Amino acid sequence: MALVTKTAQDIFAPADNNGQPRAPSLQEVQVWGTEIENVATALATASAAFDTRANLYSSLGYSANTMAWVVADTTVAYNGIYRKSGASGSGAWSRVADLPYSFIVATNAGAGTANAIIATTSIPVSESALVILPIAATNTASPVRVSYNGGSLLTIKSNNGNDIVIGGLAAGMHVTGVIVGDVFQLVSDQVSAAIAAAAEASAQASQASANNAATQVTNARAWSDQAQAYAATANPINFVPIRPNLCPNGGLESGLDGISLWNNVDGYYNNGNRYDSPMWGAVLSIGLTSGATTYRVQWPKFPVSAGSTYTVTGDAVLFATAGNVFYQLVWLDAAGVETYGSTKLLGIGRNFSDTATARQDMAVASVAPAGTVQAYVRCVFDALTAPAALQVRQCKVEHGTIPASFYSQYVPPITRMIEVYPEMYGVSTSNTAALNDIGWARVKAAIEAMSGSYGVTIRFRAGLYRFTSLPWPNRHCTRILGAGHGLNGTILEFASTSGLPNPITITGLQHCAIRDVYIRQSIRVAGYAIVLDGAAYVTTIERVRIDYSHNGIWVKHASETVLRDIEYRYLIGSYGTRCGGATGGCYGVTFDNVRGDNPYRPNLEPKVKKVGTAVRVNWQPTQAYVAGEITVANNAIWQCVVAGTTGSTFSPAIPGTTPTDAFTTNVTDGTVQWAFISLNNLAWCVQDSFAYSLRLDKLISLNGSQGFAMRDTLATGSSYPMWCLVGFIECDHNHAMAINLEAGEGFYTSLVWAGSCLTGNGITIGSGFRGEVALNNGTRVHGNWQHGILLNPGPVATSIIGVQVSNNSQENVGVYHGIAVVGGSTDFTILGCGIGVSAHIQVSQGYSIFIGGGCSYGRVALNRLRGASVANIDQGTGHNDVQFSMN
């Protein structure tokens, strides 16, 4: 097939083959002009263009990643955009996207029948383009079918998905539609009188429409993916900082709300059809009236400032024999008097386009005259002859002069937030980390160059995006929004380096957010997935999963942070969430459903090695182990997955080279095989130095070493953390301790589960803790290896009220106790607790309550005590004002 159906010499010839005078066919001129425009666009956008795929495949003299177009292959599926792989002279071409034609004009010479139309096109039809089909004869039956270029018959369906009624396609009409599988679905609609005559068939048609709609949604998603793939492979050019859209409903996001239509025959009228194009999004197709030569689309009014410059742009389709189209700002003063802004006339053959060049073609800037208080936008189609298709989309008004920026959706000024799509800047799921780093640098630069007080949402589609790191744009109210935090959502995979160990760091910014993403590492490096620093304020991290990272989130120097629906799994380092621990510290962190888990191997219940009553927490040489048993070696927790006998020495490194290797590769020790579980100091939530007011609305900490810890790493004397308010916390199967109050002040609980600690206590209140511990009703401490609750001397104002404590001292019966108060402790209350009282009672605790000697100012009363292996209570001796009553 040639690049053009007919040559200009044939089309414009003054006489036919018989020598008879003739005039050029306007339809042939339109087809020829469209073909010339399409070929020119292909040559301008791609590095090369070929008429057939065979010619492309035989041309390998291009470097890797060169783009080329095949535009006229007789096999429709071969036409498209191709990418070269391999060095020049070798490699191959692979198809990556459809050609971005928006419209194809068909010819219907009447070769078929009124009910079985045979049409031809100069450009191969596909599901990625709209087709304009002229109707030669009125249909006399239903359904109606059409065949393009000798292809299979497609059933023509109405805009609502129904079969075309008799008389619905009238002779002389031009209908617009899209191919969906074996259907040609109309965008324009059939004759309304015919529809009314067929109303009695509505129930059946509605069901058909519903079935077809599901198919359309599936195909629409596929077309959207193709369009995005094309955008990602094109070289990003002409990046203009994105400015907010001032035009209400500029992209028809709210249907036709506020949109007015006018023509010079009907005046204001209502004959427009808004539809969602698979390639172009929301589109308004203007209904045509016989004899009308001017049409206008008018958007709602919005406030402006006199003397300021504004730029308007948009996208339009104009298919006609003659005419022009332009976007224009109309200014209004306080009395409503209109003044018209500048215009730029564009001619026929205008198609939709997402290129930067096309947006600038339509853009025009104007200065609001003195006294102006409002404005509105109109798109005008003028001086028309034989219009076939008039359509508009993506109207945008920006404060400032040209060049216009990419389209962004209008948001009311109070909540204005514009959107940025990384694909527009060269970020792609098919790129390496190095290429995406370049694209992200463009995103960051564009956002930082923006002016105006509004937020920016960086919206990622679903898929795997590789980066080295993601430097945060230096702009308040910047937010990353993905498509979900699961395997089918948005995956951000980082190949972080020792020089950039923390891939996402938000420093000194306010009201930023990260939502709906799955973060993971592909390289092992000590750092955190996310760091909040520099007095970051009101940062929200929501619906985020972090796997195979060293550490999770460090709220280092920030205030009023919200962590909601966060999940950590397979961490190699020492922290899930760390709050504080550095100068500056943090104030106010809300945890709402934050979960951490480094799972033990499936179907292997973790248990500590025991030989008789002797406990082997740490690794032992030449020791027999069975599957499921755990040990500590080289500051890590290991689980036996293949039974055997250990060797004489064992100092294992974390296995493999990648983060995933650590959790999928076994380590051999003699005849035993060990699986790495976590470091022996992995704490899922740590309130560290200078951290104040943690609110644990819901925290779930499974496995690892400690579930929750308060500590003072800096230990300056005034750096201790303060105030942790617990709504609900679950710590289960932690290795060393469920809850470790090591240093700090103020721990207040409502609902707590501290259970099944594998080698230590359920709750430890350390001697370095200053005091104010309130363990209240709803707290349960159950089944821990050693003590249920251990209170050391040092803390003051400890209250244990209404707590259920049972089945502790799992290491050996009678060795440890339900609640143990070490001698010398002071200022404590144990009141109304049920100790040894459980639906699953096990006589394992030595004493329900054990009080060491020499304590001061204690109250132990009204506790229900049972199930102790030694005695219910040991009151101790040598106390100062320690009273016992009704236990």
C-alpha cells in the first residue's frame, strides 16, 4: 500500500480518463490531506517511518531504543510504533503501541446494502481510533453491520449499546464510532424518531448495553495502557511547569455542568454528547444542525484580576470542507459587559493530540482589561462549510503567559491541588532505575518551578517503577499517590546506595503525603525506606507497604505525623517505625493500623531449644535441632528448617546478596539448615530520644525481637521520650520482649495484648524508666516465656489495674511469675487484676504476684489469684508502707 491512496495529480486533474471536464472530489481531497498530515506527523515524531513492517524489519541500521513508525502495511496489525533493540546492524524491532490517529474518515460508496455496509478507509482501522462513517442509504432492518476494507462484519451498536432500530441510520448522515471487538459502537447517535418508535424493545436493549459496557471498560483500559506506553517511550520535550487550571469543568470531569452550546441557527441549544474516549478521555461531540455555520462551546465563569495575563488552551477536532476553530477568553466587568480576548485561528483537519506542540498551537494569551472581575472561555467553530465532526476537550486557563502547560483538572481554590503524571516526564515501568532517575529529576524540577499557593499530587499508575532514590520536591503540600499498595498496585523499587541509603526523605515541608504505594529494595543498604526530618509538619503516610528494606519509617524530626494502614514485612534491620532518636525529635505521631511481621517459616511453630529444663537460647555446637526450633547467632534469629546436628562453629552472615535472598536462602550448619528470620534487635515500634506524644490507636507487632520499646539512645539527661497513649496494641511471638519500657516517662494503655514472648517477659518496666505507667482494663499478658509483667526499682507511679495475667513462665513451671516486683521498687499499685484467671488456664506461673523485699509505698488489693504453681502471692518483707488487702 502506498503512503497516500491517490496522488495529487489524479485528485486535482481537470479532466477524467475520457477527457471530460471534472471538479476535484472534496472527500478525496480530505482523505489525501489527512494522509499527508499523518505521514508528516509520523516523520516529525519518530526517528524513521516505513510503509510496511517488512521494510522496517529489513532496516537494522539504527541504534538501540530508536523509535520508528509503520504507517501503511496492508496487514492492519503490523501498523504501529516500534522500538529498536540491539546495536546498529543487529537486534530487532518490537511493536510497543498503536499509531496515535484520533480519527479515520471512511468512504461509503454504496457497494454494500443499507443493512450490510461496505466501507473503505485510507488508513487501517483499529480499536485505537474513532471512525467517521457516511451513511449512503437508510437502514430497513436491525441489526445493521459494517465491514471496513474487506474485513469481518461488525455489528453497529448505538451510543447506549443497543442494536440500531429500523430507520435509525438515515441516508446522508455521518456517524462517528469506535471498534470494540466485533462491534462498531457509535459515539454520535441514531435518528431520535426511530428510537422512539422502538421504545418497546428497551428492556432487551438495556441488558445488551450492560453486557457491552463491561467489554468496553476492559478495552478502554487496554487502550489507555497503550497510550501511556506510547507517552513513556517518546522522548520528553518542552517540559513546562504545570500551573493550576482556573476553568471550572475544563475537562468535562463534571459532565456538562455549566457548559453551554450555541449555533447561528438554533441559538442556545442542547445537542451535545459527552463521552469517554479510550484514548482521549472526556470529549464533547457537538450535535450538528443543517445550515449552521458557527458553533460555540462556552464554559462557566471564574474570577480574574484586571491587568493580569491569562493563557487559554484546549484541544479540538474540526472536520469540514472549510472553516476554522479557536479558543478565546471573554472578559466581564462588574456590570456584565463583555470584552473579547485574543484569538488564534486554526483550520480544518484538526485532530486531538497530546503533544506539547499541539497544546502550544491552540494557546493564546490575553491581558484582562481594566475593570474586569470575571471571565469565561469559549471554543468557536466559525465560517464552516459541510461540517462533519466538531469536538472539544481539555480546556485550560492559566494565570500567566504562554507557553501553556500540560492539562490539569480544575479544583476549587480552597482545596486546589493539581496533578502531575510522571509518565509525562519520561518515568516508565519499562525503564531502568537510571532512566527513571532522570525522569524523576524532571518531575522534581517542574514542581519546584511552579508558582502559586496550591498543592501537587504526583500520580503513579499501577506497575513496577525502578529508581535509585526519590528526592522529594521542595514544595509544601506535595503528595505521591499510587494505585494501591499490593502486588497489583504501584510498586516503587529502590536500588539505594550507601551514599543515598534513605530513598524518600521529606525535610522541612508541611502537609505532604505518600499514599497507596508498595515500597521495596532491590539492593541491601543500611537505611530507612522513608525519613521525615527538618521539622516536617503534618505528614501523612497512608496505605503503604514496605518489604525487603533495611528499616521502615524514621520520624526523625517532625510533628503531627499520621501513619495509617502501614505494613512492614521482611525487614533486615533494627526498626519498623522509629520516632525520635536525634536532635530536634518529634512531637505527635498517630499510629492507625500499623502492622509489622517477619514471618517464621510456614507450618513451623517457633520454639526455643530445651534439653530437659536447660534452655538453649543461643546457638550451641554439636547440638541436635529439630525443625521449628530457633536460636540466636551473630546477632540474628534463625529457625531450623532441616533437622540435624550443628557444627563446631557458627558465625553466619545474612544469606545471599539481595534483600529477598535473605528470606529465601538457607544457611547450612553441620547437617542443620537455618532460615534467617530477623536481627535480634528488630523492634517494630520505638519511641526514642526527644520523641513526645505517640498515639497508638492500632499497632500490631508480630515476631521480630521486640513489639514496642521506649528508649533513650542519646541519653543526654534531658533527651528521654515522654508520653505514649495506647488505644490498642498487639505484640505476639516477639523474641526478646513484647513491650520494653527501657527509658522515658509516661506509658498509658487501654487495650493491650502482650503474649507468647519466646525468650523474655511480656512487659518489662526497666530501672531506667522514670515512671507513670498505667496498665489498665483491657490489657492481657499471656503465655510469655518468663514473667508476665516485671517491675524494676526506679520507676514511680506504676498502676496495674484490672489486667488479666495468665500462663506465663513457659520456660519452666514455677520459675517466673505473673506479676513480679523486684525488691526496692517504690510507688506502685496492683488493683483488681485477674492473675491466673483464664479460659485456657495452665498452672505454670510460680507466684501470681511476687513482691521482693524492701519496697515502698505500694498497694496490692482486690486481685483474683489462682492457678499458681508455688503460691498465689509472696508479699516479701522489710517494706515501707506497702499494704495488702483482700487478695
